[in-house]
Amino acid sequence: MSTEAQLPPLNEASLTEAPAPTPPGQAPPGPPPPGAQAPAGQTTRRRQYFAQSSLFILIALFIVVFSALRPQEFANWGNFSTILYANAVTAVVGLGALLPLLSGEVDISIGGVMGVSGVFVAWAFGKGWPLVPAVLVALAIGAFIGIVNAVLVVRVRLNSFISTLAMTTVLTGIATLITGGGSLYEGIPVSFNKLVNYSVLKLPLAVIYTLVLALVISYVTSRTAFGRRLRATGAGRDAAALIGIRTARYVALAFIIGGVVSAFGGVIETAELQSASPTVGSSFMLTAIAAVFLGSVLSRRSHLNVWGTLLAVLMLGIGITGLTMVGAPAWVPDVFNGAALIAALMLSGAGRSLAATAFGRTGG
């Protein structure tokens, strides 16, 4: 006869984990009584939900406030369409900044790329160039600048923040050389403006171009192997390299594609204004980067994303337009943009991470 104790048969009830006994002096587990403090996890979820909804809340708040202050001028579709049209370039440049940021690098030269490409288009029209070659060469200039940035960061291993900041100064100087320090407007055809100003379904073509570009970039960065590897490179360069991702290649491609997108923004700006200035790009750079970081709050994990960037551009555009309409002093929009950038870096986990490493990371 076996000396082992006879075990009871196993059944579903016996496999169910019995509740742990309640220690003396403690309340039994269960939902907190009314008025009790919410658990830490529930509080965190509420904060995340509020952060994800913050851009929508601000847009709604701005619309309500400025519509009440200027009901005739602000609260109409014509004004909203104008806001979209005026901020299409900012959105495009923001998408150009997003790509290097996804790879873990910062491209400050997006404003310079935009400026020199827009100036080249105006110069080419003044010399009698046809539209298509002028635009294609402007985009090629953006690609070339992206290649130079990639070489400096990936091969020479310079800090991306410092090297692209220096590139901005170089590009501004080149644009000033081309224009002679003034603005170019002679020879720009009226048809060039119609390519961005003409409305389809009550939306200017510049806005439609921006939406199509956003759809393409969103699909590539979130639905393709390229996008996954690009994000992996930005999330952890060393870890991505260990699993076989050629991180240097994806950083370089991010700079090149970002350069082309920023150059496209310069082309749109020249078409909208029918003129080009060597310093126009500097006014877009900070707003575009602030929009990228602000848009990351739309993601539950503070990931940089396309649609958050566009939504942040819209929020900033509505705010600046409303401030202008209510007669705010000229310095108020600048303070508004600066405060938005500071808020973006504070609210965005990606912003804090990149800001912390901006002066310490080398390329590759």
C-alpha cells in the first residue's frame, strides 16, 4: 500500500484560485467607497485621456472664445478655409521635421531648406524656366541638402542639432546671395499661384496637397517595414542595430526625405505669396517643430505621429489668427509660438528625450 496521501480529484472548482484571506485590520478587496481616492492606475489613465484630448479641447476653446469676440469675422467657413490655407506650409514643413525626429535626430535646417528652395523657384521663373523643371530642381536641392546633412551626422558623426543649425546659416547666406538681400517676384506666373489657391470642394489645393502628403507619410511610417525600422532606430539605436537594422541607412533616408518634403513647403510658399524672401524659412522652423512635439500628446504613449502634427498646426493657426483678429499686439503671436514650443517639450515624452540628448548624441 502506498504511503502517499490520497489527493482529491481535480476539477474546475479546484483549479480556481481561492481569494487570499484578508489580513487583520484591513478592509476586504472591492470597489472603493464613494469619496475615496482613485487608485494610481486609474489616475494615470485619466491624465492620459486628458492629454490625448488636449488639442481638441484647445481647438474648441479657441473657436468658442474668438467666435464670441469676433462673431462676424471669425465664425465663418471663409475664415476657416483661410486658416487652413495659411498654415498648409507650416504643416508640410512639420512633416519634413517629423521624419528625422522619428529616427532619433533633430533637423533644424528645415527652415533653411524651405527658404533656399522657394528662392530658387522664384529665381528660375525670373530666368524663364518652365514650371515643371523649376519645381523638380527645387525638390532635388532639398534632397541634396538632406544628403549633406546625412553625411555630416552619419559618416562624420557630428551632433545633428549643431550640424543642421550650422546648415541653416549656410542656406540663409546662399538664399541671400541669390536674391541680393531682397525679395524675388518678377517672372512668377499667375498660373503658379492658381496651383495652390484654386479650391476643390471648398478646400484650397495647397490644403489638399498637404493632406495627400500626410496620408502617404502616415502609411509609410506606420504600415510598412521601412516605417517600423525607422521607428525602431529612433526608439533605440543600439537595440535596433543588434537585431539587424542598418540604422545609419534609415537615419540618412530620414534626412533626405525630410529635405524633399521641406523643399516642397518652400515651393508652396512661393506659389502662395508669388514672391520669395531669403529669411522666410526661419519663421516656420520653430512653429513646425513645436507642432511635431505637441502632436505627440495625441498618442497614448507620446509617440510622434503625422495626424497629431497636423492637428497641432491647426490649433496654433487658429490661436494666432484669433489673436490677430482681436487686435493683440504684434509680439503676442511670437510669445504664443514660443510658449507652445516650451509646452510641447514639457508634455511630450519624445520631446523631453530629444531635448535631453540634443547636445550629447552623435550620428550613426
